[in-house]
Amino acid sequence: MALLSAGGRRALLSARWRCVCSPRRGGAGCPPAARVRDAFLRFFEERHGHRRLPSAPVRPRGDPRLLFVNAGMNQFKPIFLGTVHPRSELSRHRRVVNSQKCVRAGGKHNDLEDVGRDTYHHTFFEMLGNWSFGDYFKEEACSMAWELLTEVYEIPKDRLYVTYFGGDSLLGLSADEECRDVWLRLGVPASHVLPFPLKDNFWEMGDTGPCGPCTEIHYDYVGGGRNAAALVNQGNPDVVEIWNLVFMQYNREVEGNLLPLPQHHVDTGMGLERLVTVLQNKRSNYDTDLFTPILDAIHKGCRGPRYQGLVGDADVGRVNMAYRVVADHVRTLCVCITDGIYPGLSGAELVLRRILRRAVRFSSEVLHAPPGLLASLVPTVVEVLGDAYPELTKDADQIMDIINENEAAFLSSLERGRRVIDQTVQQLEPSTNFPAEVAWSLYANLGFPLDLIDLMLEEKGISLDSTAFNELVLEDAKRKASGLQGGPLEHPNTHLDVHSLAQLRNNNVPATDDSPKYAYTLGQHGQYEFSPCKATVLMLYRDQSLQEEVGAGQRCGVILDRTNFYAEQGGQASDQGYMIRLGQQDVLFPVKLVHICGGYVIHEVITVETLRAGDQVQLFVDEAQRLACMTNHTATHLLNFALHHVLGDNTEQRGSHVTAERLRFDFDVKGPVTVEQLKQVEQVVQDMIKRNEVVHMAEVPLTLARRVQGLRAVDEEYPDPVRIVSLGVPVESVLARDSEAAMQTSVELCCGTHLLQTGAVEDLAIINERQLVKGISRVIAVTGGQAKQAREVGQSLAMEVDSVSLRMKQRNTSIPEMQNLSKEVGQLTEVVNSTAIPQWQRKELQTILKALQRTANTAIKKLEVQQAEKKAQSLLAKHSNQPVIIDTVPAESLSILMKVVNQLCDKSPGTSVLLLSPQASGEVLCACQVSKNYLPVFSAADWAVAVCAQMEGKAGGSPVVAKGSGNAKGIQGALTTALEFAQSKL
């Protein structure tokens, strides 16, 4: 068979896709969304040599500034910034294509409140993108885009308009004529090639970082030979942007100026939803097959009127808006929950909770759908998106369970919120605004939507105190902002900027050899011996620039040719220690922090003397801190295996952090972790510690490592080759074909430093376990001496609880004795809650203490009733058949005094009672109850206020019962006032 020419291959590929991807065909011939997506991926993969990558999860990987992945380029930021590790798989990418799951809700890019109001905003969308990392640039990028749109998708050329950056005189940037000329050479008419200013055609990653001009491709829905150039970028629905090609060629510096990037990149993004709308001849994203199956399922579930695509005033009752909200939000929920973001109380989890609750409200209040509609849509979403994102198909039942549980909780919160609003309104004085504090509590604590609060208050003819409420919102925003600022900040001296990284590479400065960090052995007596490390200073880094010399008293980053310091990565804290210059044993340069950036290990040092490139130094790691980190990191692997063993195969790691003091581990979990399971987990760990398993470590090719059955790895970039850590089983055995050895022990990909045998862990105690959000738990554990101490403290507290329990059973008849026991239980509860003890023991003691507190409260109440009954009998004999009883009586508390009043009124219906009780402290307690026969003329609250005012005190209550207190000096006047007030009302 004769070989086809390049042109022939192009024609064949175009023909293969043309029949299914043309917007001219209309009706039943429109290409399905799945085929449009696949055509894009195959075009770049097969025709232009791009590597097809799967979508990254929507939970950002190592970027705390982002709530969600909101663009295709997020996962490639280390490449743009130049910080990618030279041994990582990411560093080998040159041409890449993918379809990325994106969520824009919360943060800078927030489309949440717009979703449903129109036909094109979404919280979840798919971003089709192709990238070049230092490979092709403007000519090839524009040519590929034009070829795909006009030859493969067969979009008519006369309907396409392209924009380019028109320059900015203030920044000294000239127009991107290079890009303009590329389009003209491709045959785009000059009237369809349009310049636009910075705000439209210059893309920036953030306030600082890589940026550059972009060119956008716009589509004219109307066509017909008209010139629609005047409508481009004017917000006209007839002319819409479909593709943005960004040319990253500058870096925005901290000072705001732009410097050329050492390497040029291309980053393109095209929303699948809008592209499909164009190719299927629709004017609304919701009319495409990405949404119509979901809209049909909504109609079937709510049995209301069908979706008609109406917006604005035409959408009577907001029914169509509700359809769009529910359809969009259920897609977002499915994708986020699959990727490990569950509805919760902070960050991305809080945003997802708001998305779910917004969907529930529109479903229940507008569509009048029964509870459970939202979860019932999950199988339809999986059917629509599952082929493109297979992870969605793995656990649809779990997604449905989480949605149903959160929906039930929200509907319950709505009911509670309505009751709170009703009760608050009843107590308001006429012409009073609804208190901002109550509204804020409903919003912040119950998740009650603000617009619903406004609506309910409007129905009752009451306004919210908006000024006070806005102040509370502002205070909360400031508090959250300060909390973020209080978190770990990247220090400028340990994070190399993109220009410095390029300079190091251009000057052939080798990446740091950090293999000496693994150079340690077990000594003859079981102690760890860390090999010394000599190194040469290659470069210094300070104030975002590389320097050959840094003077005394400065904080700077030191780049060495080799190091035995562990740089913070893989969840393990960095080493600390010091370095000395060879020949100057008495001059120590303290090392406070160590980071790795683009393969260079940067040691943050305080220069006690001038430090220069070329200096020879010797490094000394803080061995105690390093050993503690090694112990806790190995213990983390033991814990991971034990949790998997006890809780089941679905228990996957979500994150971890190891310091010298403790370890933290986050993991998936189906339900609450029980006391028994916590005990079992600790027991599995202790068994492995007692066996003193050898910790085997070796570097192997990444592809080989990923084939290991039972391998545990988290969602992050690993270097190649990668380090495997296996407990008790040699790495060679784990790697053997068809080996199941890793199923029986802990085998993980890990760059951390570890013990050489598990026995040195000595012990592990889980001192805290809690659910971060539904489905994700966090445990905190300590090891060695700290674990032993936690167990000893736990035993001591258990003995104290036993002692209180024993004394409680001795049936004390004195109220003060029982109150003292109750107080002791409360104090013990606080200690148990806050002290580092095994979590299983904490839960057991908390259960016992709760029961003891209930027993004490019941006993106190019973004794008070008995005491009150005796006092009431005495007073009843003294004031028999009186319409009003006013007297003094000894009572140990206001609670007892109130019970005496209640007993009197129960035994003598129709009688109104007010009692005063002088206390040893000089205070006088007051309690009263008015017979309902005298309402509303006679009010208990007014009676108590009048009486306590005579004693320079305060009182309050309802028309039926009230209480208060005052000073003993006015007691006689108070008794007189009580009688006179009662007589005036009877």
C-alpha cells in the first residue's frame, strides 16, 4: 500500500471527523458532545503530536490559593513558573492536550449567583485545551486552531472573528502585530482581525507571575454574510467568544513591571459547552445533549411543567431558572464529590454546601419536587459524563448518599430557621428592625440563605437591620483574611522566581544532589548515625535575585551542590540545623527552613558573617528533630496500612503532614469511626512495631512502581525514578510480576526519610479523630514517649472518672453535695476533651461523663422538687385560701424558689404568688407566678420588675412567670410594693 503524503493524511483525518462535527448539518445530524470532545483530543494527539492527559481532579494539587481547579492550566503552573522538578513526569511535557474539569464558584472566578439566570453561566464546565511548553508558539497555535475549527468542525470561516492585543502605551507594550500577521497569512480577512486593549486581550495568572497577550476566536451566530466586527467583545449574545489562545511571554514582577520570560509557552482554552452549542446549532448551552438528558430527568422527577428555555420576565415563577440551577449544580456536586470535595463548613467544602443548598431550594420551593430528586439525577449525570471521566462511574451510590444526607440536614435547618424567625418576630417591639445578630447566626451557623431571610421578613412586613448585618459580614471577612495571613507564607528567600531559575539553568548550575539526606545507618547499639556532608556554595538568593555574596546579618537562601538536609515536601516538615565554613568551626550559620524549587534545594540561612559563592561548608542536621520526623513518617505509613486493614479497601489517603511533634492523616471513610475500630487500628500498628519490621527503600522507574498491586499513592506529581518504601518485604519481591506481597503490608511511593526498622516507633496513640466533612476524617497521632505519656494520662483520668462514678452511686441526699459532684463532672469533662489521651479512651470517658452528668442533674432536680414541696406545704398552711401569697422563704437557689412558687400555684389554682429569698451574700432572690384568671391585667413580669426595682435589682419573664434579684437592704419596701401592686390589679 502506497504511503500517503502529509496533505493526504490531513485530508483523510478531516474526512474522518467532518461528517460528525459540522454545525451546518442541524437537527438529528448534529454531532453529540462526546464526539466533539473526542475530535478535539484526537486532532491534537494524532495530527499534531500532543500527549493526551486525563483531567486533573477539581481539588487543586498543592495550591492553597485556589478553592477549585478553575482552568485547564492550573495543573501546569509549576512549568510556567519554572519550579517543576527536573525528574518529574511534568518536566518532560512539551505538547499536551486534555479536557479539564473546572469549577468556578467562590473566589475570584465566581459564577454561582449567575447560574440559572441566563443560558450560559455554569459552576462546572469542561475546558478543552492544548499547551506548548517551550515548543511551538503563535504561528503553529493559530494555524492548528483555525484548521480544527474550519476543516474538522467545518465552522464557516465568514462567521469567525479573531482578536489580538492592540498594545498598551502605559506599560510600553506595542501591539501584537506578529499574531495579527499570522491570522492574515491564514486567510482571515483583515475586517475580521481586530485589535483590543489590555483588559480584553492580555492574560495574567495573578498579581504576579507569567502572563502575555492572547488572541480570541469569536463566533457570529447570525452569519448570512454580514460584518459583525462591531459586536465583538460588546456582550452581544449573537457574537460570542469560543476559544482563547494565550501566549505566555512575560513575567509580572512584584514591582508591577513586565520582563520577558526565558521560555515561551502557549495555553489555550475552549469551553466545551459553548462549542457544542455552536456545533449543534443551539443558542443555549442547556439545549445541548450535555444538559437535555438531565433536564428530562428533572421533569420526570418533579412532574411539573417541562423546561422551555425561558429567561427573565418571560420565566413566570422562575421555573425554567430552577431547571437550569438544578441541572448545573448536580453536575458540579457529582464531579466535586468524586474528586474528594464534600459539602462542609470552610473553603471549597463550604462553597459546595452552598451549591447543594441552592439546588435543594430551587428543587423543593420552585419545582415542588419531593426530597431526593437531586440524588436521583446522579445516574443521568454519570451517563452523560462517565465516558470522558471514568472516575465518576466508580461510586455513584456514595455520591447519592452524600447528597441525600446533606439535603435532609438542610431541610431540617430550614425548618429550625423558620421557627427562630417566627419566635424573634413575636418578641419584637412594633416598628423594630429584625436583629442583625439573629440573621447572621441563621446564615453562618444554619446555612440559612440570605435571600430567604429577606423574603420571609418581607412577608411579615419587617426589615432586616442591614447596616448592622453588613458590619458583621465585614468583621467575618476580616477575621477570615487574618486567619489566612496567619497561615504558612512562602518566604521570598526560599522560593526562586522564574528568571532566577532560568539563569541557573542557562549558567549550567546543576540541580542539588540531595541523596545524602538518605545517608544514615543503625549503629552497633541501635542508635542512628547520620553521615557528615561537605558541600560548596553555588549561589546565594536574596530579594528575588541571585547573588554571589551576602553580607553579615542577612537572611538569604543558599544553593549548594549537595546537601543532607531534607527539604519540605511529601507532607514532611523540613530539616533544621546549621552549617559551618570549613576551617571556621566556631562560626555557625543556622538553617531555619529548607525548600526545593525546580530541583534546587534552598537553605534559608541567617548569615552571621559574609557568605560567598564558592565557600566550602559542612552541614549538620538537627539529629533529634530529624529522627523524630523519621519516626513519625514511618508511623504514618503504619497508620495508613492499619486504617486500610480495619476500615476496608475504600479507605484512601487524602493528605498527611509529619512534624517532629506529631503526625496528621486525612482519609476517606464511609461513616463515623467507632471506639472499637480505633482500638483495632492502634493494635495493628503496635503489632507491626513489635515485629520490628525492616523498612526497605529503593528507587525504581515510575511505570514499574505504578504496576504494584496494593500500592498506596496520593494524587500528586512523583519524580521518575520514584522511591518505594516497603515495610517488611524487600522492594524486589514487591515488584515481582503477579506479586501480591504489597497487599499484606505497607507499600507506598514516598520521598520522605524513614526509620530503618519499625521497632524504633515504640508506640503510637491516636489522640484525636474527627470528621472534617462528611466522608473525610482526620486523625492526629503521637509516637514513642509522647504516646506512652498519653496512655498514662488516659489511665489517670479513667481512675478519676471511676471515683466520681462510685461517689455518685452512694445516693447523696444533700443538694450541695450533688451540685459539687455535678461541677466535678463538668470539670473532668473539660479536661478529658482537651488533654492528649488515646481517642478511643476519650470517647469512652465522654460517654460515661455524659451519663454521670444526666444522673447528677436528675438527682438535683428530684431533691429540689422534694425540698420545694415541703416549703410549699408550709406556706400553704400559713396562707390558706388567699388569692395572693407574698412572703419570704429560705431557698438555696433561684431554681428551688421557682419550684416552690410553681408547687403553690399547682396546689392552689387561682392563687398568685410572689416569694423573696434572702441569701447569705446579701442578695435577695425573687420569683413569682400570676394566675391565668387575672391575665392580661396582672402581669408577672411587671410585678417582678416593680418589686426588684425597690431592691435596686432587675427582673424579667413572661405575663405568667417571672424572676429576678436585688439587694437585701430594700427587702421590706419590696414586700410592701409587692402587696400594693397585686391589690391594684385584683
